[in-house]
Amino acid sequence: MERRGTLKKHKFLIHAAVTASQHNLEATYMHILGAVNAGASEQELLETSFTLIPVSGMPAFAVFLNALKRLKEAKNES
């Protein structure tokens, strides 16, 4: 059951940011995929990635972008 006020895509975006901060590429990829499937736009994904820089640094930002790149490559292959 969804709680009021929290969209599924927002939960996935939060989880993607947390797992990127933990430098977990696989989990970040899965959460980004979930966010996209729940309706997140590319702009929302990029905004989420930018929030990582001041909090978790460039390595976490790189993990997020690598997961996003991997998702785009997978979509292009299919």
C-alpha cells in the first residue's frame, strides 16, 4: 500500500540515490529502472543525480550516471 503523498517513482529515486551513495552500481541500476518504469522522466533522474554531488561526492554521482548509461544502452539494444 502506498502512503499518501509519496509516489512510487519518488521512492525509487530516493533508493537509487542511497545505493549510489553506497557505490552499489547493481542496486542503483535496478532502482533507476524501477523509477523509469514508475514514470520518472530523464530530467527527474538527472536532478536526482545532481543532488548526490554535495552530499556524497563525485564517486556516488559517477555510480548513478554509470547506472543510467547502462540503462540507456540496454534500451538501445532492445
